[in-house]
Amino acid sequence: MDFIKIAQEVLEIEAKELQRCAKNLGNEIEKAVDIVIATKGKLIVTGVGKSGLIGAKIAATLASTGTSSFFLHPTEAMHGDLGMIGKDDAVLAISYSGESEELIAILPHIKRFDIPLIGMARDIESSLGKYSDVFLSINIEKEACPLDTAPTSSTTLTLAVGDALAVCLMKKRDFKKSDFASFHPGGSLGKQLFVKVSDLMRSENLPIVSEDVLLKDAIVTMSEGRIGSVLITNSEHELVGVLSDGDLRRALLQKDFSMNNRALRYACRTPKSINNPNILASDALKIIEDYKIQLIVITDEKQKIHGVLHIHDLVEAGIK
């Protein structure tokens, strides 16, 4: 049995259904956007079974992209949670058949309070279609299931139409990457846009030595500092060099190498530093990557050391 061919056929069938819907998409999507934008409260998404699972994902996508939304199961609504739908809310109801009993049972109660209803089903003549103020068709010609019964193409299309609605709303609201990060402060994007160098830099017990210190003593300080480098300052406590373990290995290859030479002799005299601890950690990571270094020193405008940021600190914090 050729499973690669079977998998390809599934993807092709579902892709065709998406393309067919895209070509036949009418102005109902614009009406749906207008309803949601005009809604002062929340957009409540509801559905049963597979439609409910897809609805929960759509609600999550909407909520993370600027549309206040949550999922409400119709059965729970009928047993007390219907009060969660307020007069300022709107409802997005999903049922491929348009006849799911649990869902249809709550629609009269929703319409009784003149709550706007966006319906998603295969047939506008279905019960859900008739109740809807705006109808988004999720009709398909063929499920990807070989029996043409299990929800496959239909659930994919439902999810895609939900995504289309979410993206349209993002465009309408001019929703930006920084807005998205605000809803995901713990995510990778949130870290990129909110975590600053000052949040991650080390500022205590730094391995700092004077410019006159001997290499053998600098190595001891380097070992105690546990960042693979030692910072070298002059009499004014200004940064004048950084000696890394890489510098030390290269120094060992020199013919006149001596542990009794000054550490500054083998150090980098132009270490990379920044004087603004409020820059984003992701920007600091780019500097580290561009210069192919392990750490960056944070100083003030007079090159007085305030802290260091090691690449390991960035990795551990999930900065990418």
C-alpha cells in the first residue's frame, strides 16, 4: 500500500476544497467583519463535536489577534452558562450540517436578545443558516476520508475560514507584531519585543582585574567568574580590554608566552560594549552573533562597567 500517495491525495483533496471556497467567497465575510468590529462585548464561538473543537481553536486565534473571544459549548449554555452571553456580545455558531440539536436549541434564546449571529454551515437553508444574520458557507464537495464520511476536508475548511476572519479583523484593526506580542508576553515573540538587556545582564561579582594584573592572576579571576572571560580596567575603572578563554588559547601558541606577562598583553583591546541597558535582548544577541563573540559588556558613556551579557544567558532565557 502506497501511503505516500494516499497522504498526497488527502492533502490535494483538502487543498482543492480550500481553493474552491476562496474562489466562491462572497461579501458575507465583509459583513461578518463589520459585525465583529461593531461588537462592544465579546465574540462568543460555539459548536458541537468536531465543529466545537475547531471553534475552540478559532476562538483562541481571535483572542490572540485582538478580538476578545471565548468558546462556549451549547450544552453548557443550556444548563446555566447562557448568561455568559451579554447584550453587547456577538455569536459565531458552527455546525457543518447546520442542524446540531444542542446548538439549534440555544439559537432562539440568542435571537430573543437581538444578539448578532454569524453562522458557519454547509447550507444557508439549514436551521442555523436561517437564524443567522451573516452566513459563511463551509460547503465542500468531498471529504478526504475514503468513506467520504469522517470530517476532514470540512473541518480543514472551517478552520481556514475562521483564520480568514481573524486575519481580516487584524487588518481592519491594523493589528501589529507588537500588539501580538502583548497577548503573548511569555512566548518567543514576546521575549523578542519586551525582554531588555537590563533584565538578563549580570551585574554582581563580575570578574574584573586591573590593567597591571599578571596573566596567572587573571586566569584565577577568570575561573572564579564563570563566564569564560575576565574584564580589564584602567586606574579610572574604565574598560580597556577583555581576555577570553579563546584569547588565552591563542596566547599559548606565541613563542614569548609567559604567565608572568600582563594579561592585557593577550586581551582584546577593542571589546564590544553597549552603553544602553534598555535595548532589547534580541538586539544584543544579534550583536553577539554578528561579531562572533561570547559576551557583550554593558558600560556607561565613560566606559565604566555596569554588567555583562553572556550568550548563555540569552539562550537560557529563550531569546532567539
